[in-house]
Amino acid sequence: MEHIQTKWDQSVAPVIQKVKYVLYARKSTEQDELQALSIDSQIKEMAEAASREGLEVVEIRKESHSAKESGQRPVFQQIIIDIKKGMFNGIIAWDPSRISRNAGDLGTIVDLMDQKLIIDIRTHGQRFTNSPNEKFLLMILCSQAKLENDHKGENVKRGLRAKCEQGWRPGIAPLGYIHDKFADKGKKKVNIDPVRAPIIKQMFEKVAYEDWSGRDIYNWLVEIGIGTRNDKRIPLSRIYLILKDTYYYGEFEYPVRTGKWYKGSYDPIINKDLYLKAKANLLAPPRRHPGTKEFDFVRLFKCGACGSGICAEEKFKKLKTGKVLRYVYYHCTKGADRNCKEKTIREEELIKQLIHIADKVDIDEIGTREKIQQDINKYKKFSYAVLGQATEFDKKPTELDVRNYIKYILSNGSKDEKREVLECLKSKLEIKNKMVCLKIGIGKD
């Protein structure tokens, strides 16, 4: 019987689709130093492999971004969009982990392979096509990369917990402490900063015992010239964070707001009682001791030892009778020399020495302004009208009048009057070895 050929016997030649590859190179930003040459080396190796095998690389794209989370890589997301548009239907990468380290992006790649929008993926020594076994292998390798990431995260957390249990809080030590620069990595201890630690303690003391606010602390730090490790001003917000940080009395919570507390192995700057007292005053309504924060003689003197400015601070002493005594101390800001040894001087002693200078200074060094003459004449008029003492108040004040007037203002005048009198001196005032003196010949600031 003669065989009749039907259309089912005709063999159909398979249509071979041309593959257009995108070469994708990626490095993780978290490992920037370790992978400094990673992208260039990936491109070189894969471009040479593509050339040997005759693969058509339409475009090379690269980015520095972690693949731990899905949808976070802008270059990779654009590649997905371009694949859906038909620009590429193949990917060349160094290994599967460069393509994906998370389930979301991996699922997107596999879906595109199922839709035959991706027909070939090439990596170093491996090839993945739209066959079940090869897609399964691709998913295993990418899942393995995700597992490694997860394990790294757990290992880091375990290392941080171990560090906390040893008494060392992870991260940069707060202001007032410094890390041991010469210790091995992972064994660096925290030491007290000899410059800033005493200032941190004074901050807590001023809030606890003198009812200073955060703004008062900020102004004081500016006056004395103490800043961050980079010598910048400490922001007001950071001052409040310092005053709320339990680290300074030897305990810390890590991670924050988890309720896991650890005892530090470093030396505390303050004790817990001082911390609690300062915290209570920060939360309490503002109270102020009698007296003023406007100091009479700031910005009028220079430190004779280092040339820095002179600032002031006040302290209070509560007596058993309930009376509160206020003391004002003037000292070097240490702006020019952090190690300046110039000691403090009480305001009473400062005034006493200024009066002594008014007695000894050459009258030519006193620039008698018109206002001083008017005030002296006013005093003479008062003496004539009230005390009945005859005086010629219209003539120019004598040297004795000027000296007595200056001494009177320094002892009893207002802040503005005291400052105006001192500004009449033609020479600059300085404090050295707790003594006030004139720097002749320099001229007034």
C-alpha cells in the first residue's frame, strides 16, 4: 500500500530567537573598600567571556547598591523595564548573587523567564535557560546568597550582644569619652576625655544644683570655647541628649527602647544620683536663683597668660538659715590655649583690684568723657541741694573727682555704668596670676 504523506509528517524547523544580552555589574555599597575594583573586574572578565563565545552584548550597565532588599536598585529596576520592552532577552553577570540576594527580585527574574522574556542568563562558568532544572538551580544559588546575607546579619547582632555583655556600647563613644586608637580592632576600649569629661560633669552639676537650662548650658559652652571633637559648637539638641544619656553614670540600653540594659566597663563621669537630680530639674518647671545672669565685666578683659577672652560663671551656696549666697567667678575661656593654667578670680576681688588701679593709674590714661563730667556735676548738685554743701559744680572735674567717681561706680554702679567707666581706660585690661593689670600702649579694643 502506497504511503500517503500528510501534513503531520512534515518536519517543522525550529525558530531560533536571537539573544540580546545586557551585561550587569554590581558591587555592594556596604563593602565599598573591599570591592573598590569589583565592577571593573567583573566587566572585563564577562566581556572577554562573551567575546569568546560570540555573544551579542547590547549594553553594559553597572551600579553600586546592595541587593539585600527588593526594588531598591534603580539600575536593576530599569533593566527589568527594558527587558519587558524587548530591548534585552538575556543577562550576563559575574555570579547569581550579583543579580539577586532577595526573594522579591529573584521572583521577578523567574517570572520573566516563565514568560520567555528572558531566555538566557550567563554567569561565570554557568548558564541558565528556561528549563525547569536550570531555573531551579538559579533559585537555589540566589537563595543561598540570601541565606548568607541573613547569617551575616545574625552574626553581626550576636557580636554586638557579646560586646554589650562585656560592657562596651557599640558605636562611637559619646562626647566626654575617646576610643583607644592603638588597640586592635574589636578590642578598642573607651577612655575618659581629659578635656571634655570635666565639662560634661559641670553640665550635669549646673543643671542639678543651679537649675540651669539647656540654653544656659549652650551659652556657657560658647563662652568657654568648648565644642565637639571637630571643634564645632555643640547644638542645643545635642546638649539635651547628653543630659539624658545614662551612659555617663555607667549604664546603657542597647538597642534603644528594647529594655535591655547593660553595665559599662568604662569609668563613669558622674554618679547616678547626680544624673537623676539633673533629669528631675530638666523635667521640672524652670526655677531661678536670685541674682542675674548678666555679668558685669565679661568681654572687658583678656587672659594675660594665653590671650583668650575672660568669661564668668556663678555659683550658689545655700545656708542652713535658708539664705542663698551668690558668687561670681571670672576665668579664661581657653579659646586660644585649651591647657591654659590661669586660675579663677572672684568678682569681689576683681572690683577691689580695679579700685586699686583707679588710685594708681596715670590720670592721662583715663579718657574723661562728657558723660562722666555730667554725672560728677549731678553729684555735686545733689550735695549742694540735699546736704547743703557749697560746691562749684560747673567747673571741670579734678583728678580726685574722677578717681572717686570711678571707685564709686565700680563699687555701687550698675552693670552698664561699670562697663562705661572701664571703657574710658585707654589701655587694655588683662588678668594674669589672678591679678588685674593694664597693658599700656596697646589701645582699647
